[in-house]
Amino acid sequence: WNLWIDFYEKNFQSNSAFINKVREIYRLGLKALANNAHWWISWASFEERHGNLGDVNVEYSARWLLREGCKYAQDNPHLWIKWADVEVGCGNLGDPETLYSARWIAKEGCTKLKNTHLCIKRAELEERAGNIGNISLDDSARGLLYNGSAEFPQSTHLWIKWAEIEARMGNIGDYETPNSAAWIFKEECTNHGIVSDAAI
């Protein structure tokens, strides 16, 4: 299926006939690939590149495709992350309780599956919204990363993200001060061991 689309993108001029033909291929492929998150992401990215962001109620727009994809292939974190990123790009950061806002999407994704990349994305969105909080506030950026470090103790990226937030907030600290940037790096390196979490 992807080779078919690649063939069109490499050999035909990008005009309305080309766009409609690629859309036809995506629709045909959906019958066989409804549970394939990468198909949904690819199609949504195609629509995004061609200015068809729409909204979640406009059939076959990028935002609609990502919402639908998260129904059929909800076990893939990259689909949730892509949807959240598109909503941010559309100015829809929102809040965790507003349906289909970026923050709601990240929260919803985290309830559907446990994944470090989703946890980090949610923390990034909370930081962007100014919800830095502290480690006792579960839905704040700090709280999400603190709890994530306990749930995924060998996730390098998560520990680094937490340390970066603490450093940005001026909490450099030292190796003996719990939850400071310096302590976080020491804790991860000495007690958990930094590993690659690309497949987590």
C-alpha cells in the first residue's frame, strides 16, 4: 500500500487529480489496515500537508482521521501523540477536560495505555499550559514525570525530561537534594541505569 502511494508521489504532479487519487488509495487501504496506526498517521499527515486539517467532525480531514485512528488502533502511542501535536498546531491546547483538545487527548491516551512517550508528551503539554505544579499534584508536569519515573524506572527519556523541567524552574539542587535536577540525574544513572527506551 505504501509503495503504491510512494509511486504516485514520486511520478505524478501534485494537483487536485493527484490528491484525489492518493485519497482513493488511502480509502481502499483502510479496509485492510484499519488497525494499523501508521496508516492513519500517514493519511492524516498527507491531509495536513495539503491543508485539510478540518476538525474532528469533518470526514477525512486530518483531525477526523486521527480521532478515528485512535478508536481503531488505540494501542499505539505515536497515533495519540500525532493527534495531540496537530491539535496544538491548530491552537487547541485546551485543558484536560475539554473533549478533543491536545491536553485531553494526551490524558485519554495515557488512560488507554501505559507508555513513556505518552507520559512525556502529556507532561510537555502541561508545562506548555503553565501547569508545572509539584510532585504531589498528579496531573501537573512535575507530578506526571515523578510518577512516571516510578512506573518506568529505566526510561532514560522520562528522567531526562523531568531533570530538564527542574533545571528550567531553577531547581538545580545537588546530588543529595531529592527531586532536584542534579539528584534526578544521579538517581537515574546510579540506581536505575540509563538504557535506551525506544521500544517502550
